[in-house]
Amino acid sequence: MRNRGVVIAIDGPSGAGKSTLTALLAERLGYLHIDTGALYRTLALLVKRTGVAPDDHSAVEAVCRKAVIGFRRDAGHCRVMAGDEDVTGAIRTPEISMLTSQISAQAAVREVLLSLQRQMGRDGGVILEGRDIGTVVFPDAEVKFFLSASADERGLRRFLELQEKGSTATLEETIAEVVRRDRQDADRELAPLRKGADAVEIDSTGETIASVLERMERLVREYLSTSAASERRGSA
């Protein structure tokens, strides 16, 4: 097996469990978790705070190029930073979710953040999750997953999260938002949400996090084992 490790790409729609499973899988494998969706969400937050109209592409690009976004480990958890500010919680609201989908379709935004993502993952030993990691950002990633779940289930998961934060949104409203976000992500012209032909699709509807995690870890370790054996044969 190569010393640099492999690149694992995890894609899928909003609410499919990508962030949770990526973090857990990274911990199991000892890999670095790069939450690419958080990069776009943080930019959306900065756009909102600066009062820039999301359809003003040049203004959005200017915000993007000035942004300083990164990750910080804190007691085993990955915190999202905008400069010196921890925005981990602020970027997980329905409003920011919709704004993220709007601005992430812009070419200039994707160009800037694509470069940042590739720089973060260039040495391997990383797990990245988002909408187009395996199709655009790292099309040559050694292991690719596409996580999915029904809109109703994803809406329920999101609804329960929002309830814990004191949100007054109803379950019906939350499911409707998920459906709108799916349509927006799938219909955008630039890097639409889609499953790569070589990605392993896992539908988590009705499944526990633990069962999905076990399946993903098994598939990754099988790949690593097969790859290591192949390299040993090649060097013999």
C-alpha cells in the first residue's frame, strides 16, 4: 500500500448522513476528514453577512477570494473557522443551506474552492465529502461512495436536528426544503449532483449509522488489502 494513503470521496444529497459518516470513517481509518460542504457553507455565510446579492457573481467572487476558511481540531471534533471565528453552528441553518446551493453553482466560486480542496487532499490519506467530490474534485479518487436516502427520511433527520436548536419549522416544511434543495442541486448547469459511474451507492433509508459505517469501512479495507497485495506482487 502506498505511503501517501488513498483519497476517499463521499457524495450525495443533503441529509444523507455524509458529514456524520465521513467523520466516523475518518476516525476509524486514521484519515483526515475534509468537510468540503462546510467550505461552501462558510462562504455563503460570509456572503450573507456582507449583504452581497447571491446573483451578483462578481461581488460573490470578491468575497470568495478574500475569505480565509479552514478547520481546527477541538477535543476530537472538527471545527469550521472563518478567520479566527468558529462558525461551525452558524453555517448549519436552512437559510444558509439554500444560499449555499445558489452560490455553489457559480463558476468563479467553484474555481476558487476547487483549488483549495485539491490542495487539502493532494497528499492522500483523506476523506472528502460533498456533491461532486468523486465526479469533479477528485475524479481519480481510489474509493468512491454515493450516500442516499429518501427525501422523507432526510427531511425527518433534518427536522429533528432543527428541533434541538429551537427551530419552529414544521416537518412538512423541512421535507419540502429537502426536495427543493435536491432539485436545485441536480438541475444546476455547473457540476450538478450526480452519482459517478464508479461510485458505490449506499441507501441509508431505514438503516442505522452504525450499520452503514460498518459496510463502508469493510469496503475501504477490502480495497486497501487488495491494493497492498497487488503492489507486493508487482515488486516481487
